[in-house]
Amino acid sequence: MKQKRLYHNTSLCDGCGLCQLVCALEHCGQWNHYQSRIKIVNDMEREAFYAVCCTQCEEAPCILTCLMNTIYKQPGSDITVRDLYHCIGCRACELACPFDAAVFDVIQEKVVNCDLCGGRPLCVEYCPNHALTYDYPGDQADKKRNQAALQRFGTSLLEVFKFSGKEA
Amino acid sequence: MRIIIIGNGAAGNQAAQTIQDYDPEAEITILGAESIPFYSACALPDYLAGWIKRDQLFLRSSLERHRVEIRLGQAVEDIKPDRQAVSAGGELLFYDRLIIASGSRPVLPNIPGTGLPGNFVIKSVYDIDRILSHNPRRIVVIGSGNIGIEAAEALASRGCQVSIIEMMPRIMPRLFDEQPAMLIRNILEENGIEIHTGEKAREVIGKNKVEGLITDCRRISCDAVIWAAGVRQNTELARAAGIEIGGLGGIKVDSQMKTSHPAIYACGDCIETSDLLTGKPALCLLWSCAKAQAEVAARNCLGEEIVYPGALKLIAEEAYGKPCMAAGLLEEELDRTGLKIIEKETENTYHRILIKNERIMGIQAVGSMEAMGPLLYFMKKMIAPSEIKRIINSPALLKNMPWMLAIDKYWQ
């Protein structure tokens, strides 16, 4: 099943960190960006902000590494979820994650990852610059194409296809 | 297809899970010698310390009961490869494919007194129950692998007085090099655990129960001895069935987890595989390796051709709140020629990276595990350090990754 994902537009982000605070408040009740499941990294050389967040890998290394089999793919979708009851906080998944996106929650003493807030991510809702979006992977690609078409030809992609006589 | 899995541990369950995911029609039977459901052996020290409850040990399983038959408390008596059958509980069960995941067992040395009550191992839930009901106050842990260290810390947190006896000159000799091992030793000793290295246990003394332990150079009075001095593969079944055993004592398998017999596969603690970094035969008795091997074995069983790349040693440990990790090889396991050791020590953290022939061969860290995941992947994918610099060419990212400060020296 196709699942919506989080997307971050680097050119719109100004690194205010509101998404981190909202995330921490929602999941741990703390106004503290260390507890956030999404991290904003400041790359000063390229003058950009990147969002680091669980990418919901298809073959997730954290699932194989987990000592307690707490991490699994949600049946019916492809979201990586955790059953925190069994988690012993060994941090093996934190080590295995190639994106450094598993976060150690110091209050619960367990490792957590982004759960997309059950389908309504608060970080997207609160992002003041609309840099974060929650979209289907295909839709996101279409939007990017449209944007490129808009920049190059001044019209949307649909119009470009009409003009060139091709089916969109 | 009828598939029989011997062993109800991490590898056995992962194999059943994979078969269930890939082939909905396969009939799976799991034969477990212990009569308790699937639990995590890695969390046993946490249970010993009382940090988790007993029911938290038993793991979530998404095996469907109508397709997977789990027979607990039924040890396999023997395997008959020529008839494609195993006998368990006086019954003959036929298979098309057999997966052996019989695991390992702790070894007790052949010295006097190990039969007295008060000698324990840490392998199953029952062992922990026995230790808890014995309620010891003064304990000697023999062996300082990760099980030994974790058990010592767990018992110390219960208020027991704990001593560790290690035969080698440093603690965790198979996991860490000398300097990081020294740092971990200091952390443990600061918290009141007594450590004696370079000593060998000679005798357990006592009349009706354990009263003390005699080593090469001292006598320690104690009321319990915990043996954490290594494990041995359970290969008796395979050996009796005529399956080839490797030089290191595990069942010999090829890269597809196939044994010398075509319809029999093996995975988990009981096999010997090759090392990911050197390609030499190696034993890898770790949970994550067992799961990866089980997945490969299960898929090959169903007719796919998947190759297991090799085992990578990866240990994550917490010593009194300080995260420690080790991956890959040690300094002494590598050839000296062309070996570069990068060390970076700050007040709270220590990083050590071993580089040989432009490849990262080993990583050890004490005090910080931040951003180690990417470095681990650079090691797994064999990316040269110069290439890493090209990929992460930003001072800001460098600041976020403590190990980058260490590897920075190498670039200059």
C-alpha cells in the first residue's frame, strides 16, 4: 500500500526549529528539542538546513538489529513502528540506523523513531514556512516536475504536455 | 513444502517468520527443547537487575498459529538425512527442508567444585530464576565478555558485592582494544565492582554449597559463582547425522547457509560463517547476525538464491550509563603492516578507528554513540576515508559527529 511520507524542502526552511519543539511536546510533553524525533541540522557551508527523520526504510536495518523484536512494519502499511513495552533501551537500533534517525528518549529510556503522528504529523501543521509536507511519494515527484516546468516554461507541466501534443 | 526448524530462539523464529512472509503455503514446525515460549536472551541481565519484568522477556511474535506448529519441550533425538526425517518425542517427522538453529550453551571448565549448588550460568530464563531464588550477596563472575560485564553490573545494582575474574590481561578481550577496555574498567571500578585480570579460576570450594573460589593468586569467599567464560555450539545432532563440522567448532555452511547435506540448512549460534571484513571463517554469536543468517537460510530454503555477505561483529553496551560500542576487528587481529590507528580522546568520550588499505576495519567508542550509524555503514560498504571526506564536506556536520573529529587527523 502506498503510504504518505514526510518531505522537507530545504530552500524554504529557515531552521526555526518549531517542528522539533512541537514534536517533543506531542510525544513527551516537554518543550525541549533534544526529545524530538525530527532533527534539523544546520549545514553552514552549503547554507542550508536539513531535516533528519526516520525514512521508513523498506528493508530497515533497525528491525534486524533489535534484540527484543520490538520494531516491525505496521501491518497493512510500510511504517516502521515500535512496541515500546518490550524495549530495554539497549540502543542497538540507534547504532544501526544509517541516517542517525533513531532517537534515544531520555525520559522513557527507550529508543523511538518518527511514527508520523498516526497520519497527521504535527510538524507539518506547525511549520510556518511550509517547508515540511506530508505527501504521497508520487505526488511529491509530480509537484517537483511541475515546479521545474513552471520555472523553465512559465506554465504547469500539464500545459507543457498539451503544447507538445503528448498525453500527460 | 514441509519445513522443520530445530530451535525456538532468535534464528528459529526469524526463519519461520521469513518463510511465512515469502511462502504462504509452507508448513512449518518449530521444535524447541525448552518448554517456554520465545524470549530474548539479550535482556536476561536486565531481568536479573530488575529493570524489566519477567513477562517483558517474552517477545511479540506474529507467527500465525494455524500455519506454524510450535512444539515446545520436545528435544530432537536424531536427524535421519537419508530418510529426510527427524525423530522428536518418539515420533518421526518428515521434512522437505530442515533448518538447524540449535544455538549454543555455556561452557564450564573442568575444575573441582563446579557441581556444587551456587554455580550458575546465564543462558535461559530458568538460570536467572535460579539465581534470584538463591539470593546471593557476594558473587564472583568468571569471564568478562559482554554477558559477564552485564551480569556484574546487574547484580551490583541489586546490592551484591561483585568481583570479576578474567583470564586475559584486560577485560572484554575479544571486543575492545587495550585503551578502551581500560576506560570501561575504570568506570566499573569506580562503581564498586572488583576486577582481577590475568587470573584463572582453579577451584570452587565449599561443603554443601559454594563458599569460595580459589584462583591463581587469591582466595575469594563468595556464595555464588557465575560462569560467563564463553559458549560452545550445539553441534552434537548435526555431527551424529554426518553433517560436516568446521575447524572452529561450528556447523560448516556455505554463503547460502547450506550445510554439507543438500536439504539441510543451518543458521544462528551453531554455525561458523565468514567474516565480512576479512572473509576468513569466524564465529559470530550475536542476535543480529543470527537474525540475518536466518533470513538468508529461510529464503534459500524456498528456492531463492540469496548470499550472506558475512558476519560483522557489533556490540553496543552500556556501562553505568556510559554507552560503549565496538564493531569490526581488533588491533591484534589485524596485520601490523599498513595499519593506522586513529584515536581521539576528550573528557567524556573516546573514539578509536582502525584503518588499513584505505578501509575502515574496526571502530570502538566509549562514552558517546552519537552518529556512529553512518560510520558503521561506511565500514560495511568499504568506503575509503578519503571518500567519506568528499561525502561529508561540511564543518557543521563535522561538529555533529564526534568521530569525525577523530578521523579528521587522518586526512591531514
